[in-house]
Amino acid sequence: MTATEQFIDVLKTLKAGDRKLLRTHAGLGLDQSVQGFDLFAGIWWPLRQNSSKAPRREVAWLVAKIHRLRQTSKKILVFTKSPFST
């Protein structure tokens, strides 16, 4: 498994509070919030220490925020789908 795949796997297992933090930081840069940076560092640094092929910091931050928004959008679509559609 690549470092990028490991990063995404970690994102999939985040707890609700961490997922909410990523969602609320969608428009922020990595250095704009201590809480956001701490969450990200806890996810990314262990992977970076094990592999120099881990995604760059800025790319990984963007992927984390997009992953969170994508997961939220999927849930919204599921709940807004009409039960009467074919």
C-alpha cells in the first residue's frame, strides 16, 4: 500500500469530531488554525516519517478537506433522493 493510500485510509477512520473539524476548515489554509494543523499533523507526520513518498503537506491538506466534503455530499444526496424515483 502506498503512503497516499495509507493517508486516505486514515481519513476514512476519523472520528466524528475530527471529520467535523475538517469540514469546517474547507476554506482555510493549513496554517490558519491551530486545531486544523494539529489534526493534520497527527494524520500526516507518522506517514511522512515512514515514507518520503507520502504526499506533500499542502496536497495532503487539500485531499483531506476534499475527502471530507465528498463524504458529506454523498450523505446529503442519499437523504434527499426521492423514494418515488425509478
